[in-house]
Amino acid sequence: MYEKQHEIICEDAKICCYESGSGVTVVLLHGNGEDSSYWSKQVPTLVKAGFRVLAMDSRRHGRSEAGTRGLSFDLFADDLRSVFRVLGIISAHIVGFSDGGNLAIWQFALP
């Protein structure tokens, strides 16, 4: 489904994320107990519409490692910032549901 797979080391864990398309970046954040495959029906439509789509597996989800620091939105936000930095993402549209929506708010809307 995805054209590229990235494995990014975020301190104590490898975070897997997947990329397809080109253009303005849309980042897809899944909910608790899910992984990037949750977005399988949306990715082709977004790519066809001209977007670069990036979906990541949060810690302890999908192919991402849990690490040793536990799980928290602070840690998930650190991981997301690392993914943005490594992949050169300066701005993006963020789509999330459940914990993914909470992460988007935690990362971008809270002071």
C-alpha cells in the first residue's frame, strides 16, 4: 500500500512510518490498538488527490518498538517531532482519530 518505509530511531525505540505520493504532506495518526494499516482505504484517495501521505505506527503499535520509557503523549509527541525532523517535514495537515487525535492536539495545539 505504501511506496516507502522509514525506520526512525527515537531515543530508545525504532518508530516505523510509511510514505506514499508527493505534494503537500498529510500525516495520519491512528488510535490506540491500531496501526498505520488503519488508513489503507484513505491513502490511495489522498495520493490520487496529489498529497504526500505519511502514516506512522506509534510506539508499541504495528512495527514500532515499545522502548523502555513507558507510554505517554509527551513521548508520542517527541517521537512525532523526531519523525518530522528526520523526514524534513516543516508543515503538514494532521489527521488523527482517538489517541491519534489526542496526539495531534497535544503536539500542535497545547502550549
